[in-house]
Amino acid sequence: RTHPWAGALIVGATVTFVIGGGVFPFSGLAFFMIAIFSSVQAFTWPFLPYMAFMVLMELFVMGFYLIIMKLMHIDMSQLKNADISEFVQNLPPMNTFQKKTAIMLIAFIVSLIVAGLAPMFPNVSIMAAVARLGMVGVSWIFMCLMLIWRIKEKAAFSLNKMAAVIPWDSVLIVCVGTSIGPAIASDATGIGTLLYQLTAPIFGGHSPFVFTLLICLVTLVLTNFFNNTVIAMLMVSIIASFSATMNLNIITMAALMLVASQMAMFLPGASYYAGLAHGQAAQMGRKNGFLWGGITVLATA
């Protein structure tokens, strides 16, 4: 269990979870980053280019990860004769509530994707109507459907039941970020100008490529020692202060910031995801957690 292969398997799965969680703009991580960027610079997010960029990044990371796993030699012959029958669980068939919930979930995800792609088809009347609704409008429609949905004359969902599973801490963080974002970007407050003056010796005077490289590296280092959300909000504010003087691709910057600010894997307390990986110390050994956490940070850089 303490072989480096086991540690790489656990940390690699966690990293894939982090990056995969940002592929769709309406997923938690992506929604937070997009909300922060949108609060400091108003623009329309191109749904498809963002998804394409994130999918390519995910494939690149997974390919790099598979190469590392391939280079490690481990004898798997004992697994061929392993008896897994004791771990197999015979689950009961899905009941009516579970089946209908699964169908609604699939329909909800498909509807969000369609709402994101709708602005690309302005000449189609149905798509134009969906585009006016947007992902927020589609979400409201599905929430209303959940409230009026009844099974055997009983409410399938209620506000109390739905509120109990909402990650309110993430919601509040997004609300705070979108509230203070315009203040940071506003010329009246002078915060953007101050950030520009403070960081100009480090980030100023470079090409957009070098600027992107530097800010991603700084974000990657700081996020392993400080709060990820605070670092992300700070770096987005710095990017906004430099966006007037540099021709930055905001979609690319958002995707890179999403990965750089969340790839805190070196220390057990660096992030929620690092806690997941390092928490398996009994299975993979503590040294494995620090080894592959550090390698992950270096590979991300």
C-alpha cells in the first residue's frame, strides 16, 4: 500500500476531480471563478470555447498523469487471483423516486448545456427564447418543478429539504466576491489603481504571455500556504487592474486561475482536495502524500 504507485493513484484521482469539476461553466468551481471575473469586468462568456479549453486541459493533464503511471514498475500479478466477492454488494433496484430524480437531473444538465449554447443560434426562435432565459432562468424553472412535483400525493421535494443540501458557504463566498468585485474594478475607489502600483514591479513591463506565466506561478505557490478562495479573488483583482494595458484573453485567464488557485496539494491543510488525498495516509503512507502532492504542484507549474 505504501508503494509510490498507490500514492500516485490517489493524488491523481483527486487532481482529475479538481480539473474535471471546472469543465462546465455551471459547475461549482467554474461558476465561482466566472462570477468573480464577471464582477470585475463585464462581458458575455462564450460557453463552447471555455468548455473546449477546459476539456483540452483535462486531456493534457490526464495524458501526462498516465505517462507517469506507466513509467512506474509495479507487480500486479497478485491482483489477477484476488477474490473480490466479499466486496460486492447487491444493491436493491431503484425505486420510482430515484428513477424520476435521475431523469430530472439528466434533463437539468442537458437544459443548462442548451442554455449555454443557445446564444450561438440567434436566428432560431426557440434558441433565442432559451438564450433570454439563460442558465439562471432554466435553474429557476427546474426549482419550481421540484417544488410542485408530488409522488403518491406527497411533495417529492421541499424548500427545507433543498436548503439542507445547498453548500451555503460557497454561495456566500460567491456573493461576497461578486459584491466587492465592482468596487475593486471601479476607478472611484482607487483599489484597482493601488493594486496595479503595488504589483507593477513584479508583473508590469512584460508581454501578456510572461504576465500570464508569472501570475499563474505566484498563484500556485501562494495557494499552497494560504486560503484558496482569498488568493483567487486577489489574483483576479490584479488581472483586472492589468487588463486595460494588456490584451489578455479572459477565458484563458479564468481557466488557468481555476486550476492554479485550486491545485493546493502539497500540505494536508492546503485545501479541501489536499485533505482528501493526505487523509488516505493509512493506505498510502504520509511520505507518499507529500511526495505526490509536491510533484503535482511542480507538474502544474
